[in-house]
Amino acid sequence: MAEIKFSIDEKRILVDKIKHYFVEELDQEIAQFDAEFLLDFFTREVGPYFFNRGLHDAQALLEHKIETITEGFYEIEMPTEFIK
């Protein structure tokens, strides 16, 4: 699996969210470096779990859509004497 990477802008937004969370929920300030370090840790250690969940959810959705399309073919199929 490829490493999960964020653009500079994405990382800035995520770090700001971490800092905001610490202030609002934990009533603590966290330094920029610490927030970046925490983001890197979660990206590396927890990110693959979220990534895999997203893949499984996307796969299930795709399988459902393919099943729906396949059912559509059977619905419009015309009867013949041929055996399937």
C-alpha cells in the first residue's frame, strides 16, 4: 500500500483541526509541532484502518451497483428457445 500523504494545504487544515480540538474539548493548547507530530502518528498508525474501511465500503457499493445492473439485463432479456 502506498503511504498516506496530504498536501501542504490539507496538512495545515488538519493540524488546525487538531489544535482546535485540544482547545475546545480538552481545554489545552497544543503547539504546532506537537499537532503535526500527532497528525503524522495517526496518519501512519490509524490511517490504514480508515483507508481499508473506505475500500471495503466502496467495494460493497460497487458490488451492489453491479448487481443492480445485472438484474436490469435479466429484466429486459427477451424469451427464446435457447438454454442459458
